[in-house]
Amino acid sequence: MAAPAMAASGIDGQLRGQGLQGFYRSGMRTLARMELRLGGIEPMPLQGALTSAAEARFVGSVRIPGDPDPDPALTVERLRHADGTETVTVRNAGGRPARLPLEITLGTDLGLLGDIAAGQRAADLPSQVQSSGLRWSGAGRSATVSARPSPHAVLAGAGVLRWDLEVQPGARWSVELRSELESAPAGSRPPTGRGQGVPLPWAEPEVRCDDARAERLVPSSLDALGALLLADADRPTDLYTASGAPWRFGLTPADALWAARWTLPLGTRLAAGTLRALARRQHTGRPPGATGPAGAAGAAGQLPDGLVPGPMRHGGPELPPSCTATEATLLFVTVLAEAWRWGLPRHEVIELLPAVERALAALRSSVAEGPDGPEGFVVDLSRSPEDRSTRSAAARCEVQAQAYRAALHGAELLAAFARPGAAEWRSWAAALRERFRERFWIDDLSGGRPAAALLGGGRTVPAVASSFVHLLDVGLSRDGELHEGLLDREQTRLLAQRLTAPELDCGWGLRTLGGKSPRFNPLGHRSGAVRVHETALAVAGLADSGLEREAGLLLEGLLGAAEHFDGRLPEMYAGEQRVTGCPPVPHPAACRPAALSAAAGVHLVLSMAGVRPDVPGGRVVVRPAASTPLGELQLTGLRVAEEPFSVRVSRIGVAVVEEASPQLQLGAG
């Protein structure tokens, strides 16, 4: 991955045009086949591995025909970069010259990634000779492959480039191939990647820790996240993350906002770029309405003003699909409020406040008022007035938590910048908290648990699900404090017990649906698979609530899984029970890299230091987990108020700030 480009192959390095194999740029396959033969023989694959998120190395061997030596004389190394460049090097370690042809067969269908992911495969297009390679055209698109040095022969009909090699003993020979997208269908310009000269939107920290798994997880997660960076073509410095490769290789607003939020300890640049990119996409179908809870929905037939768009998400067996626009719109408010606490400059916050006011208006318009859902609770923000009048919707547990947090964060922003509506939003949030504690809690023999959702007529959905973890994500407030959550302390304790029981915790993380459910499926997106970001949310939320034993159990599960995935956590994996000697089972539809899981890997480790800034208030508090589940932890190169910040947590949970802005007052928990 090197957004907007990527490459996919098997571990032998050959591109055979099967499945997703090939080079891609901006969602189009520029090259589907690149099969190498030396002397008519495919190299025997010895190794294929990523050297970074953007590069891979493949090594194979070939025996010279007729050579009596049992050891292979020739090795073929392929260094591949996701941007479409590949260097092939042939080395001769034998005792005599190697005289044989190198042939590389090329082809492409110029297919679209979405079609290919759905299993559609068109025939290869005919190739044409160009100065140093081949060219393909079709449907208003064209792509080229060029070689340096130029081939000795080009067979356009077969799509073959050929070099007649003579490699002396101890010598090597190399060729560089470059595939490029020459033209694409007319229309709006697609997003670009991080351009040359544009710095990474985060600081690169140094992590030292007793647990070596955590030390490896942060840099590998940031490497994966960096490979997903995109920018609008006309705003190259406003960076945001694609959702993941290969299945969702584009902007999914909710995923991009989570990635921006969880990298705030490394600076506010990714948050700023993501927020500005989404503000440009925010639905503004009518003039901005009231900013307080009395705001009304848009005109008939229109989506609510202020909605941040998002695709539909599978709801699992218990609930219907939902639109991620709800999560994105609510999270937009939280990310801006927390970025402001971490040090986003005042003028950049002011620029984005109108988008926050529109998002809050959309929130108010989504509160159910009788037949369209459970009265007083928040339902899908994307519903049109016609849909609301004809169909009742579910009020999901996680949406109430996100709406409550957005209301409190919105109130803080409105009050701090002298905008109207702050008091009304604080009052609305308090009323929602009381309603939630009264109507969303299900009493049972174990003490009780939240409902997964509330339906019309007050009926509860009693499913045991990982979506409960959003109730622990209460959000950063002033003076380094956290907001009060929707649950009281006893309910939070009971929830922690539920999360760490085998029904949800499979040993590698939290299942999306409890294992006792008759609809449990360990590979189901919402019916049993482990979604990494939800377990990371639980770890941080439990630690913040003082439930450190439970946080440590879930932390151990994710770190153990990360080791089996070479430190690069996928979006999700099977929720099968952990058994000694058996690694977690990969999910066939998981993105890897994925913005959610990569950012979650960073959050998982950095949150253990408990750094809670309030830059507008001139204060930063450090409240690490006293049980120190990672052992001694030293973080160097964080950013608070855009200044370097370093902290060390001892094995007995004592935090020492070793570097900070002199403008900040330091505090400890």
C-alpha cells in the first residue's frame, strides 16, 4: 500500500491476474499479470515478505540447465513498491557464466477494483509496443509498462518483454519496470496520496517498554496507517486515511475520524486535515438551522443538514443495517473538541465551528418523537422525513453513547467560543443519561447488562454484543478530566465483568456477538468476529474507569493476536476461542492494513500512559494505569500543544513527565 496505489500477489511474487493480483492506482488495475521466467523456468520461491507497508521483497532460485552442481547458481530478487515500480535482479553465484533469456509476460484488463473484488474478471486487453515496453487501452483508460534498460525484444501479441542475459560468475544484472496509469475516465479528480515534500501528519514516537510486543506494535501500526494516507487533489496538505485495503480503498468518514482521534497524542495535523476534508463533504441542503436542541429537520425529501456522509454497515443477525453517517456526524464533533484540547490552534477550530453546529442540528433532528422510534432516544441520523413517518427505527446502544458524548463536546465548544446553545445541549445530555439508565438497563441474575438496542414500544434487544464498549468511551473534558458516562459506577463494573467473561472475550479480543447466541458465527462481521478497534476501545475505557484487571486481560489478547499477524493487526479475525498452539484465524474479508485497526494499535499502547491534556486551560494531567499492564513504559516524541512531550511510567504506576511545553501546568492522578 502507498495510497492511492497498491499491489497484491502471492508469496512467489508472480502476478497471474488471479483474484485481486496486480498493481492498482486510484481504484484501477494498471497491471494484472507480470510473470517472470529465466531460461523458460519460473524461479522456485524461497521468500516473500513485506519490508514495509509500501514495499515487498521476493526471492527465488533457478538452476542453470545442465549444471552438475546441486546448489542453485542463480537467485532472482524482486523488490516491489506499491506505486508500480519493481526492480528485478539476477545474481550468479555459480562458477561459470549464465547465458539464458529473461522473459516477463505482462497483461491487464484495466478493471476497476470494486468489480474485481466482486469477482468480475474481464479478458486482457491487446497490448501495443511503445518505446521501452508495452501499452494497453480500453474504455477511455490506458496504462503503460516501461523498462530500463530497454528489452532486447518486445512481443506485443504475447505481451512479452525479453532480455538475452550473460551474467558472469559473481556478477549481477538488474532491470527496473514501472507501471503507470496514463489516463482515466473524465470526471472529478480522484484523491492523491501524500505528495513529495508533504510531511507525515504525526510525530513518530519512540516506545520503550518491558513488553516487546507493544514496542513493535506502534511503529508497525503507524507504518500501515501512513500507507493509507490520502488527500483531495486540490488540497494536498489536508491528509486523511483511506479505510483499508483491498476492500475499502477510499474514504470512509467514520474510519478516518477514528484514526484521526487515536493519533492525537502524536499531533493534531491528521485530525485537522480529516475534519476539513469532511466539512467540505458535509450535507448542506438547507441553510444552517438552530444550534440548540430545538433545531428542526430539513425540508421534506432531504437529508438532515449537517450530515457527514457514510456507507451502510451490516447490522448482524439482531438488528437491520445502519448508515455510518450517524457515527461519522457525531464523531466529527468529538474529534474537533478533543483536538482542541490537544492543541489544535484556535483559528482552525473557529473555521470548523459552523460544521459542528450543523452536525448538532442533525443530531437533534434524529431524536425519535413517538412512532418513528423509542421516544427521546437517537435513531439513524440519515433517515429522511418520509422514512421516519412510515417506519419505526431502532435506538442503538452505541449511538446513544456517541450522541451523548457529542452533545457534551458540542456544548464545550459552543461555550468556549461564545456560540449559543451550550446550556441547552448540557441539559439535553443530562436528560438522555437519565433516560438511558432507566430504560436501557436489563436486570438479570448476573446483575444486569445494557440492551443492544431499544425498539418502538420500549422493547429491548437483549443481545450480548461488543457494541457495549462505546459506553466506556466517555471523552476528554476540561482540566484533564473525563466526562461522566451514561452508566453509573456499578453498571460499569457489571459491564466490565460481562466483557471479560468467555461469552464475549474469546482470548484474542471481544466477539461482536456473544458466543452463547444461537446466531453466533466466529467469522460473522457482526455475529462473532473480533473487530480490533472495539477491543482497543474497551481496554482504554476500562483502564480509565479504574477497572485495570479487566483492561489487562483484553490488552493481553490483542497483543497476543498482533504477534501472530507480524505486528500488523487486521481489521478483524475469527472469534474462535483461544487455544494454546493455535493462532487466531484470519478473516477472508478483512482489510489489512485497515485504518481502524492500525490506529487502534497506536491507541492501545499510548492510552496506557494516561496523558490527558487541556491546552486551552494550560494544563496536562498524566494518569497511567496503576497496574502497569505493559510494565515500565517510556514514550518519547509525543505532541501536546504542538510541542514535544515525553513521559515515563514506572513498574509501580508512577508517571514522570520528562519533556513538555513550558506553558503547560503539569498534574498527576
